[in-house]
Amino acid sequence: MSATSRGAGPGEPGRIVIVGAGMAGLYCGWRLLKSGYPAHSLRIFDALDRHGGRVHTVSWDGDPAVRLDLGAHVISDGHRIAHGLVSHFGLATAPVGTSQDTAILHLRGRTRGEREVRRSYFRKAFAYDAGWRWLRRSPRRMLKDALQAHELPGSGRGGVPAYSKELSGQALDAVLRQRLTAEELRYLSDRLGYSVGEASVNAGTTLDWLWTEMFGGRYVTIAGGMSELTAALAASMSEHGVTIGTGHRLDRFEAGRDGAPSTLHFRVDGVDRRSVETERTILAMPPGGLKPVEGVADLPAVKELFGAITPWPLVTGGIIFDEPWWQAGKLAGDRAISDLPIGQLFLASTDARAGRSTGVGVAKAYAEGQRTAYWRAFSRDAAPGKWRGPGDPLAAEVSRQMGQVLGRGVSGSVPEPLDVCLQDWQEFPFGAGFHLWSSGSHPDKAFNTALKPMPDCELHICGEAWSRRQAWMEGALESSEALLERHFGLLRCK
Ligand SMILES: Cc1cc2nc3c(=O)[nH]c(=O)nc-3n(C[C@H](O)[C@H](O)[C@H](O)COP(=O)(O)OP(=O)(O)OC[C@H]3O[C@@H](n4cnc5c(N)ncnc54)[C@H](O)[C@@H]3O)c2cc1C
């Protein structure tokens, strides 16, 4: 991946401060350095004691082979910038299965295999008040049928339908309710593992997301964990002499207008205060981190941006067992989708044969939407993403729910987990797992406003939340790339 700046280079660019060392902030810093911006002009800060933001791989002390992604875990084949970075840094990837055929489904108290449901083993696989023909359909087929009336004639031959323009101004829940009963819509959400269809989000952009990203695409993961990518960006910056000021929470922004420097006020490690002057500011953070920042959150343009975005709740958890006991079940698979608070389960094991591992079972829980509220009481008890040990009440609760989801065909009761951890992405400094454009919003206009919300101040906002590819690292990268090309004179990455 090569990157250059426009013309003869940036010259003496003035000081640039980036706040937020997630994917967007790290990429901005790395790109500016690669494009000839001098290291002494650049500073980067983050509220947490780590970098990476919502890219967060945790390892487990009990077995060095356990690397668990609590945040981003896959890269889709359409994610050009992310793939470019992975190959630039020479990171090893591994394919991730996308077929839903082997998924285990646990809905309304019954556990079934996806294959069984589709192949009509049961007249009525799950206890929903909906016709058996509907219950047998795949989520993809359900969505296609529900939106048939809005599909543009001749579209959808490549598998991805295009919808009439008027849909983009409407709320997705309202559009789907035109065709589906509440039960049918609930079933669609439960099968998908996402309840976005029951929310008042922008129908056009959300459907685009569902079709191109959820049903389409092939995926890889970074073999050593996704944090290898953010670590590579941070290490490359550090080689240039730019280190990240962790533990710096931005509290207040004093805008410098018409070329005057701005002042950023940080709270350092929760106690001290520090002020930093800068000519240009990049705030690479989501609304949840920005809302408490005085001097930015109260700008009319930024308030309007907050109104255009729906934060989507996510909670993830890691659960370690001394063996992958679920493989003994008749419905063995590596993914389960449930309507319980635990949501989806991703199941794996470390390979004892390699000799570097003890061969433990590793489960990841992924809960979204309203069900995340269930975990709030548990998330108060310990630091986010930290392993808690076997005696924690969370361990008993997750194994109880895992038993329900995977119960059928598995002999005996669920063993006690060796360890558990939980990350509630609603907490500061994130405020959400990902973001969706709200109904009635104008994503293209909002995207441009974020890149420069004040006409007379060099303030810029970027990241996944404000992008055209929300919910993905690629959104964070695309919005950063657009910012750098438009406002910092960088040429497009090849
Ligand atoms: C559970 C989960 C699963 C996901 N799965 C995938 C996936 O498989 N593939 C994929 O591509 N994407 C996935 N995503 C989305 C992806 O992780 C994000 O889109 C991306 O990491 C966002 O990067 P960002 O830099 O825009 O924001 P963030 O990662 O949120 O970074 C913002 C940074 O700003 C800092 N910050 C916030 N407020 C302040 C403040 N006031 N002062 C100082 N610092 C502050 C934060 O500490 C953080 O480091 C997932 C996300 C989650 C939560």
C-alpha cells in the first residue's frame, strides 16, 4: 500500500492533534506520516489505557493460544482499505465460514439445526404464530419476499436487489410492517440474530448493509487476532517517533477561529488536567465519546449529526471451557443463533495437537439490541474485557444459557467455565457497538458535515459512526481516507 501527499509535500503543516486511537485515528496518523507530514507536527491521544478502540483482541493467561476478538472479528472481501493494510503489514489471515447451513438455532425454547429447518423435517420448527412456509424460509429469502413490492424490476440477478429511491427516506421498521405481521418480523429478527428491522433506522442504507455485508461477501480474520492490525499501525507510528498518549480523555475543546490555534483540554488518568494547543484537530471518535466534550457536542452542526445517527447496542463475552464440550452434540456447528439474552455464540477450540496449547473450548457470545440490557448488572461488577475467574456469577449465567441454546443432543450438563469476560460497548468511550443512520437522516450530507463541521475552524470528525459503511472497520477507514484526501491534500492510496 503506497501513499503520497499532493504536490511537493505538506511543507510546514502546523500542529495536528488526533484524538481517538481506534482504527480511524491510527489510520489518520499513519497515513499522514507516510505522506511526509513530520512526526514532530503530530500528536495522538486516547481516553483508554490501550489503543485500538473497538478492535480489541484479548488473550487468556491460562493458554497462550487463546486470542479472542471482543470487537471486530472479520474483514469482508469488499473491504479494500482493510485488505490493503493487512497485506502491507504482511499479516496472516484465515478464512471464516459464512455458510449458515450448519448454524444451530435456539428460538422460543426449541433447538434445531438450520438444515433441519430448511429441509422441512418439521412442519412447524419454532413456536411463532406464522405459517409454516414462512418459518421454513432463510432470513435472506424472508427479507427479499417482504420487500418484493419495492424491488426495482430486473435488479437482484447478482443476488443483491436494488430498491426504489423513495425507500431511502423511510424507516425500516415501518417498511417491513407493511408486509409482515409483528410475529413474522420478530421471527425474521430472531433468525438474523439482529433486530435492526424492528428499529426506526434509515431503510435505504440499512438494507444496503444487510444485503452487501450480511448476506454477501466472503470473510477472513487475522490469524493472531484483529488487534495485530491496529498494533501494526501504532508500531509503525512509533518507529517514526509518534507515541500515543493513552489515558487522555478529551473534556473540552476551545475552537480557534480563522487560523488561530485551538486548545484541547484533557483529563489525564482521571485526575490531572492537561491542555494542548493545535492548528488542526481530528476527532476520530464515535458519538458516545464526543457527547461529553464541551465545545464540540454543543455546536449546532454536531447536534444535528447526533440526531442523524442511531447507536446500536452490543455486548460481547468470552467463555473458556477445559474442552469444547459442544462438539459431542448431534448438532455440532461453530455458530449458534438464539433469542436468549446471550444472543449469538461463536464456538471454537484451540488445537492441543500443536503442542502449544491445552486444547480448551472457546466460546464468544454476541448480544445485540434490547437484550444487551440483561447484561448491564453483570458489566458493573468488573472492568470491561477483563477475565473474572470461574467463581464469578457471570460464569454460572452464561453456562446456564449456553446449556439451553446447545442443550439438545449434548449428554450431561454444561461444565463450569474456567473463565469469563464481558465487554459492554455502550459504556464510555464508545456509547455503542456500531451505528446506523436514523430514518429521515441524510447520510451523504451528514458525512460531509462531520469532515468539517465549522467553516472557520480546522476541526474534523471521522470514524465508523459518521461513515457510509457503518458497523465496519472499513467505514472508519473510508471516512478517514476521505478526510485526508479532501482536507489534508493526500492522494488516494494505491
Ligand atoms: C462487538 C463488535 C464486533 C464488530 N465486528 C466487526 C467485524 O467483524 N468487522 C469489522 O470490520 N468491524 C466490526 N465492528 C466494527 C468496528 O470495530 C468499528 O467500526 C471500528 O473499529 C471503529 O473504529 P473507529 O476508530 O471509528 O472508532 P473506535 O474504535 O470507537 O475508536 C474511537 C477511539 O476514541 C477514543 N475516545 C472516545 N472518546 C474519547 C475522548 N473523549 N477522549 C479521548 N479518546 C476518546 C476511544 O477510546 C477509542 O479508542 C465490530 C464492532 C463491535 C463492537
